[in-house]
Amino acid sequence: MSTSVIPEIRSLSFWRVVDVPFETCVAAFDSWLPTMNGGELRIGGSRLLGPMEHDRELGMRRIQVRLARGAMYPTLRMRLEIDRWSSSSTALELIPDRLVRPTADYFRAGRLLLDSLTRSLPQHPEASVTSSIAS
């Protein structure tokens, strides 16, 4: 009996659920990609490469990513999947295209990229706060 110590590709992915409706999230990515460097959005050393792909069967969107892991490593090919989580939330998952060495630089870069993207998404004001201020 042997056990594998090699991680699966999906176990090396990063994901976030954001409180932004799917359509709003997709519109934000659509607006960022075509206007930045011919369909490329740079965040730190990482790059999101347009155009966004639409998986009609699943309804999700995909964007090719080149993740910068630091000066010692070449960029890593990944994909960002954008999918509906609920009527008011969207799931973002950053998935490597191949098996990678799970270094501290890799995890830091993946988290940093997703954190930067989620902070850049449009935020919706709370309806209860708005109505209580108006009262």
C-alpha cells in the first residue's frame, strides 16, 4: 500500500466568494480587460489576459492568468473561473494549468492576486444603512 504525497492540481487552487452579483462581477472584468494594454490587465507582476471566455454549458466565465511568483520564478499559467454562487454572490477560483511546487511564494502570489481583484470589484451600499440615514 502506498500513499501519494503529490498534491492534485485542484488542491493548489485559490478561491473567494464575493458579495457581488455575478452579472456585476462579469461586467467589471469585461470593462477592465479591453481597455488595459490590448486586453491585458496587470496587477503587480501578474497579468490577466483577455478576452474573457464564456462556457455556455456551465454559464461560467474564464480568464487566462500569468501569476507572478517572484523574481526567481517564471510566471505560472493559470485560469480564473468566475461563477455564480448565489443570486447576490460570485465565486472566483484561480486554478493552475499544471502541477506546481507549492512554495510560500506561490501561495503569497495567489492570495495577493485574488485579494487585489476582490478589493477592486464594485461594492454595493447596504440598503438598511441608506434608509436609516434618510430617516
